[in-house]
Amino acid sequence: MSSFWVFPGQGAQQAGMLHALPNDPLIAQCLREASDALNEDVLTLDTQEALQSTRAVQLCLLIAGVACSRLLMAQGNTPDYVAGLSIGAYPAAVIAGALSFADAVRLVALRGELMQEAYPQGYGMTALIGLDQTTVEQLIAQIHSAATPVYLANINADNQFVIAGSDQAMASVAALAHEQGAAAAKRLAVSVPSHCELLDTPAQKLAEAFAQVNLAAPTLRYLSGSTARPIFNADKLRDDLAFNMSRVIDWRSTVQTAYERGVRLQIEMPPGTVLTGLARRVFEQGSAVAFQGARLDTLSALSREEGTGHP
């Protein structure tokens, strides 16, 4: 049996999330490293006001994920697999030993800036719950046009999808979704239309920055949140990280792949518990738990049980 550490995407952020991290020297060191890489105090990034910025949100998610993973690893725990939803791929790559934390911090700051500058207003993402994928794709096809762009962005579960596009287009799809019996259509706390071709240009610019950065082959099994397949070499990982902002996220298949490969423990790094809920739909056996709200010794005990093959 194997363990799987997962890292959430934009929309999971919480005000005060960096200040809420465990009071531990390893966490403090991680915060210092990030601040040094940016030449600014990262503890100013997690206020309600600061988190209106895509750059701040993505940096906070990266830092929280790496810091809490390092804390778990210091207790003698190592995951067999890692994966991240969207921006979550960056802390996953750091923990997999493929990307230095300092480089990840600088690249994520640029990623957030590029996405924010491309669509400063009028765009975003909306979650649709309670419809199947075919229905969602049909609704998108009814609304999508050059004037009203809207795309399928995330496949989170059999009946949970995220669309991205203009405010007007998303509102139109949401209205049709309600008519089709959707349980909910909820605008997410994301101000850019991620995971669709609207971000092709900023992704290309990020790829140019990635070309100047050293990456190594992952030392842990890294699953791509876009393809749901393992990535074994540095060049493919570079491509996965640079372009994941403009590619559909298939998180449902990513979790399924992990489960089919023997994963029976998923630990979701902070913030939030969204990925834990999604995993429980796939994990017929085993456990899916969130770091947030759990005791460190409990997480370590669960990890040891999986490592010895106990249920």
C-alpha cells in the first residue's frame, strides 16, 4: 500500500493561512526562505485584502504546502506519490525533489502576475455540481463564442466540474445548469479563467522563464494533474508545470490513478479539505485526511500504518 500527498489549488485560500501554520522552527525557516527569495515579507500576503491578488494567493498555497510537507517529513514520513491541483503542482514538484523551493517561489510569483495581468477583471471560474460531463459540455457549447468565451476547466468528480471564462458566459451556463437540475453553480474565489486556451499566452511566457531554471527528475512518483499520468523526467515536468495553467485539470482521473496503483492513504496539505472530500468518492478502501485540523502525530501514525501495509 502507498501514500499520496496532494496540494490544493486556487479557491482553497483562507485569510491568515500562513499565520495559522504550526508554530515550529521548520515552518519559520520555510517562511524565511520564501521571503528571501522574493525580497519581501511573505507574512503580509495572507490578509483578506492581499488575497484579492492572484499572485498572493498562489504564493500562500505554495508556501503552506511545502512548509507542512517538510514538517511531516521531519517526523520520518515520506509519500510514495505527490500531485497538485493547478498551482498545487508546484509544491508537489518541490517535495518530489525536482524543483528548488526558492525557484518555485520566484516562478509562482511570476505565474500569478502573468495570469492577473492577462485578465485583470471580468473573468473567473464557476463550479457546477450535480450534472454529468456530457451535459456540462453541451451547455458550454450552447454559450461559447468569441464574445462569450467559456470552457470546461476542471474535472473534479463524476458530478463536479469547473468552467472558466467571461463573467457573462459563465452566468449564462450557470442559468442553463440550474434549468437542467444542477444542485449548485457557485462562482469561485478565482479572478482569472484558468485551465483553458485563454491562458495560452501567459503560459508561453512562463515557459520562457522555466527554460532558465534547473529541474531534476522527481525522486518521488509525481502525478500530473492534467494527464493523470506519472512524470519521470525533468523536461516533461517543466512542460507540465509551465503549461498547466492553460490545460484542463482532470483531478478525478489523477486520484483514480493513485488508487489503482495501490494508494490507500491520501493526505491533503493546507489549506482546506476539498481534495479530501473528492478522494473519499474514489477510495473504496483506505483513508483520505486533511492536514488542517489533524494532529501531527495522528498523520504520522497513519503514514506508518500504510508503510507497513496494515489497513
